[in-house]
Amino acid sequence: MRTRPGRALTAVFRAGVLLSCGAALGYAPAARAVIDDAPPPNPTLVMVFAEQPPVLNWNRETRQPYGPLVDTMTRVAARAGLTLVWQEPWTRRRLLTDLDAGRQPLCTLNWALTSDRARRFKFTDPLGPAPDWVLLVRASDPRIGANPTLADLLTRPDLVFGFSDGSWADERYVQPALRAQAGPQPRPDAPNRERVRSGHSTLVAMVAKGRIDYTIIDRLMLDHMLAEWHIPPADMRTIPAPDAGPSQPGRVMCTLSTASEVIDRLNQAIAEEARVPLAGD
């Protein structure tokens, strides 16, 4: 149902506030405010993100993001009649914490819709195709056979699994084991787990250099990441792992305080964008 003109969001952003408020100043978490019926008086969408090279990067000279995901989001926002305001990169863990608090409308890019996140955030329709998850290993590693399962690899103390801090791989394959350990103090990751604060591109480079032995990668993005690091494809080997990660494609993920009409606008724009053929495809 379309709302009456003049209804405003409870929280109205001004340019000077956008880049300074929030958890970075140590404000105590406030109760979530869910606003479902009021379009924003100012069509500005504040974007926060964790770098995901090579598809989502931050230029520290121009202080602007760049990459294919940024290009897609820019086109979608223009179709939706929204102006994007990009904050500097955050860590994935800070993203989840601050967005979960939901104190102000914020959105981020390329997150899978999981059952846990569905309760804590608002999501748009998919921005692209569903991922094709594969295990990535070095072609020269004799310890990893032709068709190992992820479950088998995770139990081997001689093989190190690399994952991004705060990622779904962390949520699915690392955190449950840590929570199961007795004791009030947080336990460190197991020796055969390597936590990094960067995204999949860094994990690809770490496999190639032997710093970790395997990781989980979306095959659809692998060629871009290999080219970014100048890694010969013959040096790496992929093993199908269809159930290793979320079957959901990447979406725009927003705080619960984001107006539902903003999500509706974005969904309409995503549908229109999907009907436009991409050059070179």
C-alpha cells in the first residue's frame, strides 16, 4: 500500500551526521525501530561495506569504492531514484554488529540470505546468479585427493582451512565448534583454521602461496581473483562443493530501520536491471 505524502522516517539523516554517528563513537545500542510504511523524505541510501576484491574495492586516494558490484549498485540506485552515500570500508564483524543494532537505515552489498540473517535484517531480491561453491586447493598438493569432502578435510589436523572473519563460513564451520568448548573465556581457533580479516580474494592468494591449504570459493568469481593476483589457473585445482555454502545469491542487506519502500524501490530496479543484457556476456 502506498503511503501518504509527507510521512517521514523517524530517523532523518543529514550529511554531517552520516559519516560520524553510530557505534564508532561508542554509543550504547538502542532498541531496534522497524519502519515499514514511510518513504524517506530525502532519497539518500547510506552504504557500508567490507572490501571484497576484485569486485568491491576502496580507492584510498579518491575515497570512493569501485568494482563490478559498485557499478551494479550504482545503476540499481539510479533506477530506484536513490542517491548513494558510501562510507569507508568496515570489517565484516563490525558490519554485522552495527547493522544488527539497526539504529539507522544502512545497507551493504553482496550478502547471502540465511535463516539467521532473515530475522535480523531486510534483504532485496538477488543481485545476480546463485554462487557455485568449490573447494580451492593447490594443484601440486599431494595430500589432497581427487574428490575429498569438506567434512573430511576439516577433520585433518595437517590441512589448514582459510576463512574470512564474520563470514558465513565462520558462522557455519568455526563458531559452532568454539561455542561447544567448555569454559567462560573465548577459545582461540583450532590450529587447522586460519582466520583473516579480508575477503575471498585474499584467501585465493593465501592458497596459492601455501599459507593455507584450502578454502571455499564461488567459482563464478574465481577467474577474476586469479587474474587480480596473476596466479596461473593451472596452479590451482577446484573440487565441486555444492552444499558447502549458502545456496542464496548475493543481495543488498539493510538494517530493520530501513523503510520497506526503499527495499521495494530497489527490488523494482533490480528487476529492470536484470532485463538489460550485459556487454561482453
